[in-house]
Amino acid sequence: MITIEKVSKSFPGVKALDDVSFAIQYGEVHGLVGENGAGKSTLIKILSGVYPQYEGKILFDGSVHHFYSPHEAQTGGIATIFQELTVIRDLSVAENIFLGREPTRSLGLLDWNVMREKSREVLQFLDTSLDPKETVGNLSVANQQIVEICKALVLNSRIIIMDEPTSSLTEHEVDQLFITIRRLKEKGITILYVSHKIEEIFKICDSITVFRDGNHIGTVEKEKTSTDEVISMMVGRSMNMMFPPRTTRQGGLLLSVRDLSRNGEFEHVSFDLREGEIIGFAGLIGAGRTELARALFGATALDEGEIELYGNPIDHFAHPNRALSRGVAYLSEDRKGEGLMLELSIRENMSLPILKRISPYFFVKGNRERELVQSYVSKFKIRMTSVDQIVESLSGGNQQKVIISKLLLTESKVFIFDEPTRGIDVGAKYEIYKIMNDLTLEGKGIIFISSELPEVLGISDRIFCMREGKLVQEFTRDEAEPEKVMKVLAAGENLVGGDAA
Amino acid sequence: MNDLAGKGTIITGFRNVFKVREAPILIYVVIMIAVFSFTIDRFFSMKNFEIISRQITTIGIVSVGMTLVILSGGFDLSVGAILSFAINIGGLGIVFGWPIWMVYTFMLVLGIILGWINGFLITRLAVPALIITLGTMNIYRGITMVITKGVYITPIPSVYSFIGSGYVPFLFYAAVLGIFTFVTLKTRFGRNIFAIGGAEESALYSGVPVRRYKTLVYIISGFLSALSGLILVGKSGFVQPQAGLGYELNAIAAVVIGGTSIFGGSGTIAGTFLGSVMLGIILAGLTMLAVNPYWQGLITGVLIVFAITLDSLRYLKR
């Protein structure tokens, strides 16, 4: 039995795991579920030696094991198959399986025969027809995953952690993977199966552990529970306190899109946004929401679809500056890469999109700039020493306020906020919600994308559920109960049917 | 906080010209002048400073263009090749007996065109600027050598010497420094360059026309390389195909020694000026000490590595 005892792990500003204790029986397939930010990845990284520093203990049959590196964890019998596979595409199957532990003959020469022979053995055990000499880059994702599993088997791993293993598999491949998992189980290997997808968890797991907000909510046996119970454990019920009060007020039509599609990212997305409205886009990571936002903003091209802005049909924006000049602003989920220039000052960051307005004849009017920036800095109470301070030295919440100020300076009417509260503390989150609320009072419309269900439900007037690139269902604020929405999001197939939006 | 901001404007105004990172270089330059003055007879003389100032102008002008390129997060290894192409191909005008204004215009336009080609390729291909300009450097030099067959254009009419005589080169250099200090600090274009170099995607998402401005940066670099070529021709009195050889390394050295981040997004023209002065003084000092010229390349290389190490240490601290 593997016992996780009072494990905690903190990052600056966040407690990722808070006093977590539960047990995994040997030889079972143990499911680990929870929303984004629940602490699943943190636990995986602790178990696999990526995070050597944490509080609490991890015991194997009562004796403490602490892994200080991934290598130690592997020799200790724990293999992890991450969502992003770690195979080397240019090497062969056999070379990948023995990567870093190549068998050698005298003089350190590679022992190809042993490598091929042993590779063939494990491949046969998994009942696949892969050729050890094949280059891994030529294989499907599913088969690359098999190679990773073989790697774990060659290491004689007792525990295999699988992180979202089905995220890029087809339905048929998922079935194949489940057959493989059962085979591993027969061999006595313990599997920790981490996933968002409730249906899969119920198909393959023997017991299920639920995390929420870094806490262990419960561990249940599959036979003694139901999907509804697990979903309600995942979403919890502590969501009244954290949001500013909101009254829905709808004005004229701001934005209306029909049948937006971009190959491989999203298809036939249609929705309307009215003045004074916040529409929430709920979905799991990879559902196509950010891709949709980027295309709408002109950062990527659309394959098809019609867009109406303020009642007039418009061409798709060819560049973000077209969108900004028509009053459509986008706050990216990637604050550091797509939002800020960390080495520049608050002032320089904030005035960037409006330089044209404040610099007639190409010369930036310093006083006008300072005035505008100062007004937003005071309005949002950004904590700083001067507007010339570089933004890198600000806290996450204040950085986010700088970006929001920057977008507000453009005097846009349609705002796309993509994960605006990611990685910032609770107090700053509340302030961001409040800013969004105030914006709608001024008649602006907000498209709000978030992977944290409680906040989507907490401040949106309407909620769109997006899954695998499609809008699958729309809820009004009153209809949207966490369990109902989570059920739609986490479903493996199109349970609700049709393109409801 | 308000009165603090009031006091700050003078200081920040000063800082804008000599951002904090330039102060140490200024000190190094002063120390170096002092050391050479004590160890070398006649180092501290107007005559010698005039020689040094004339020496640093041509590479100095190229370095200003290089500063813009590196600030924008790019690289331009083709500056020396553009210089050579501009004066050699443009110099055919001299052979044909064109009037001087036509020859100069032709040379500068060639610099602009070659710079534009760099910018076009860099903004369209997903290949680092370093690699692309490594390629164009060889292409531009190759074309120059094929067309000129390595032959000098000499003698040339004496009107071409005016631009390279006395303090004229330094006046050009001062003008270029002044204009681009102003451009980087006070104009929309300058601001956008810093933004692009700081985080290109962030700039794009803030509505900055990234491609257009990046292309413009290489055009400016090409133009300044050609301008530097005109002065070089004026100083030497002939046009030679090997002109500008190694300028890219010296220009990059001046830029990074001057405190501009090799990753883009932060730096100043003033710093690059100090970097150029420092290189000029070192080379002059070594020459007067009769040190084997082979040492010069070695010392430039060491300085580059040293400056880049300091720069990347700032990043590692994150």
C-alpha cells in the first residue's frame, strides 16, 4: 500500500496542496480527479521526484520514501507518463525504451541485441506489433504512449502514473489503452490514472480520489459511488462569498458571430454578446476557447464564419490592431508572453496600444501619457512606487491590473478576458471581478474564458459550455448549477446532443 | 508619493539618456583613458583623440543601426556585407562618370534595399534573424565579389574625399547618434521597438504592427551601413571589395558592451556610443603599445563574452 501522509506544497502566493492524506492499494487502478488547479499535477510531480521539496511523507508499505529527482523516482519503481510525451522522435523504439539505461558490452559499446530482444519481449507482452527498429516519430500518439509504457516496464516499475493519457487519443485508441492498462494490472502493476474525464475514470478505475483547491475531498470505491457524487465532490458548494453581487442588464447587440470555424481548433461556433453582459466560456483546457478568442481578435485566421459588430457585418480582423481600433480588446491567458513586456515600465506597457493617439507626428507626448496612465493607476489602486517602475517587480494581481488598464485605455467596447485570474491571490481575484462588473455597468460587453468553473458561474450572465472545439450547451445564470455544467464539460461523448448554442 | 515623482523627473530625465546600466561603462572608459595616459607617451593629446574619433565613426554608425536591430530582439550579421555591396556596386556609378549626388543616392538606396530584403525574410520565415543574416551576408558579399572580381575602384574623383575629411565624419556620427537617441526615447517607433524586443507576442496583442516595424529596423540598419560606407570611401580615397569585413562583430561588441540586452527590449544608443569609444580606445592603446595586432580580435571576443555573461546573469536571477 502506498500512503500519502499529510503532504503539503506551497508556491509563492498559492498553497497547491494542503495537508493531503490518502492511500493507494497495490495492484489497483486508482483514479485521481479534480478541476484545473485542484493540485493533481503537483501531487504527480512530487511522486515522480520533480518537486523534491514538500511537507509530509510518502510511504511504501509503511516505510518512507523521498525522491529527490525523477531519476531516483524511476529507480524507486515509479514511472510517470506525462501528458506531453517525452519520447525522442528521431530515435528508434528500442533506443527510446532503453534511453539513459542502454545495456552495454565491454568497452561501453551498445548491446543492440539485448536492446532489441528485450524491447520485443515487452512489446509482445503488451500485445502490440510495433517494430523495435521503427523511428518513434513515425508512430501515432497512441503508439508513442505504448513506447513510454514499455520504458516503464523495462525499468520494472511497480507504479505507473498516467497524466491525462487520453487527451490526444481517438476513441478506438482509448479502448486499446484500457486493454493495455488491464494487462498491466494483471501483472500486479499499480496505476495512478489522472484525468478530467469522469466517464473514463468510471470505466477503468477501481477507486477514485477527488481533489479540490489543493485539498483531499475524499477517496471512494467505484462500486460504492456514482458519477453524480464524484462530480459534486469535485465542484463543491463554497461559491457564494467570493463574488461581487451581479444584476444582469442587457442593452443593444455588440457582437454577433455565426458559424466560426478554424480547422482543427473549433467549428461552427455561434453566439451573441450584448451591452452590459458577461458571457462565460466554460470548458476544459484544450476545448478550443483560447483558439476561438485569438481568431476573433485577429491574431490567427478564420476558415469560415460571419461576424457582426455593432450591428454591421465586418470582415474578419487581419491583425490585432484592426480589432483594437474597432473596439475589440483581448487579454491573453499568457500574462508574461502575450500580455506584458516585463522589462518595460508600467507607463510604457500601459500606453503601448494608444501610442498613436497620444503621439501626433510620431512624437510621444510625455505629459499626456503620464496623465492617462496615472489616472488608471489610481483608479485601480495599483501598488507601485512610480509609473516608471518595471512591471516585472509587481505582484501577479497588479500585473494583471496593468494589462486591464492598458486595454481600457483603448476605449474598447468588447473585451475578451482569457483566464484573467490565473495565478493571482484571492483578494486580487475579487478586485478583477469587481472591475469586470463595473465595466458592464458602463455598457461594455465581456467574453469571459475560464477553466475555473466556480468563477465562470459566479459572474457570468450566460454560460457557454465548450468541448472539443464545439459549443455544446448554453445555460442562463439561473440554470447553471455546478453539477449540471460539470457533467456537460466532463462528458466523453456528446451526451447533451446537438449544437445547442 | 507626488512630491517624489516631482523630484524624480529630473533624475529620470537624466536616466533616460544614461540609463543606470551605462554608468559603469563610463567609469571603465575614464579608467582606461587614465591608465593609457600614464603608460603611453602622447596618448593624452588632442591629436590622438582626433585619430581615435575618426577611427570609431564608421563602425560607430553601423553600431547605431545594430543597436536598433538588437533592441527589437533581432540580429544583423550582414552589415559589413551591405556596406561593401553598397559602395562597390554603387561605385560602378563612379566608373560610369555619374554625378556625385547620383552615386551617393544609389549607394544609400542599395543599403535600404538589402536591409529590406533582410527584414522581409526575417518577418516571413520562422528562422532566427541570426541565421538569415548569416545567409544574406554571404550572398551580398558573394555578389559583390562576383561583380567586382575583387578589383578596387581607384583612383576616384577628389569630391568623394570631402565626407571623410577632418571632423566631417564625426559630425555625421554625432548627427546619427542624436537622431536615434531621440527616435528611441521619444517616438512611437522607438517605443514599439522596445516593446517588440521585450515580448513580441505581447506587442502584437497590444496592436503593434510587428512585421512592419521589424522590417523598418533592418532597413535602417542597411541604410546606416551604406552611409558608413560613403564615409569609409571618403576616408580611404578608394573603393575596395573587402570593405566592412568584420564590422558585424565589432558592432555587436559595441552594442553589448554598451549594456544593450542581447535578448532585446532594453538598452540605449548612448550605451552603444560608450561601447564604441571603449573599443576605439583599447585598439588605439594596443596599437601605440605596439602589441601584436592578432591580440585585437582576441580582446574584442573576450569583451563580448564578458558583456554577454553579465547580461545573461541578470536573466538567470529570475
